[in-house]
Amino acid sequence: MINVHHLNRSRSKRVIWLLEELSLPYTLVKHQRDPVTNLAPESLRKIHPLAKAPIIVDGDITLCESGAIMEYIQHQASTNDLRPSDESKDYYQYLEWLHFAEGSLSLPVITTLIMSMEERSGTKPLDNYIAKEIQLDFSYIEQTLSQRSYFAGESFSAADIMMTVILEMAESLNLLKNKEHSNAYLNKVRQRPAYQLATSYG
């Protein structure tokens, strides 16, 4: 039985969503952010030294990184239609987007979030760099979604779960304004029952 350590308002929603899509059993352990600092509680540090969510524990295996967790969970499924066959062209699209979410896109999005939380006056050197990265990344996303239904092709995959959560963060920062295909994509994937259940946990 996989234990999912879920932090409210965090990317650990991905793990619950994936498990629900695959109909795999799991136990949910909820952790709440500190109401003053908004940081993760010390209870997570008892599970993993990084004290970050998501974290899963399955027997003697404890994992913290989203991408690694997504791969681990998919290896546990007896049947898995959320990862293209490694003999198909879509498999490499799947790998690209699975890692793009945290490897490329999260930096400018999370930096934008952090900068929005502090008092700032004038333009800082980092602003132009982040603006360029935002333009580059979201242009690539728009181009991709204008050509296919999902990130790895015409079928929903775990790469979509990885991308959706970071796109929602971008949406909350008003980074998806006038992004027709990205917004239509979000509206579509939010209709999935597994997404809705995962979201209901906060």
C-alpha cells in the first residue's frame, strides 16, 4: 500500500491524481501548511529530509521528487495506458513534457510567484530574464497544444498530470492571459473525475 504524504495547496495533487487514474490503492496522509509562514510543517521532515511534498512511502522505499514518484507509481500498475509504449514516437514526447514541467517551466513560474510576494520597486536584472523565459516556454506550450490534443499526442498521459499542475500555478499568476490553447486544455483536463477528486483534498 502506497502512503501519500499530501501537503495542502501543493504539487502533491499530481500523485493523488495519478493513483486515481490508475485505480491503484493508497493511503492519504494530510499535512497542513503553517498558517503564519505558509511553509510546510515539520511533520514532513520526519518523513523525508527535504520536508517537501509530494512524498510517498511504499515499504522500504521513500521518494520525494514528483517525476520519480510518477515513474515509480506507473511501474506498480498492472496495466498502464498513461505512458506511451517506449516503441512509439509519442514516448519521447511523453518524456520531454514529463521533465519539462519541473526542469524548465517551474523555474520562471515559481520565480514569478516569489517575486509577487515581495515588495519591489523598479525593474531588477532578473525581471528581463524571467520575462524572456516565460515568453519562450509558453509560446512552445501554445504551439504544441495547437497541434495535438495532449502533450504526448492524442491520448492523455502522466505528462499531462505533471504539466497541468504547473499550468494552474501559471494561471493563478495571470501568465495564461490570451493563451487560447493552454486555457482550452486546462478546461478539458479539469473535467476528468480523477482530477476533481484529487483537487477536493486541497
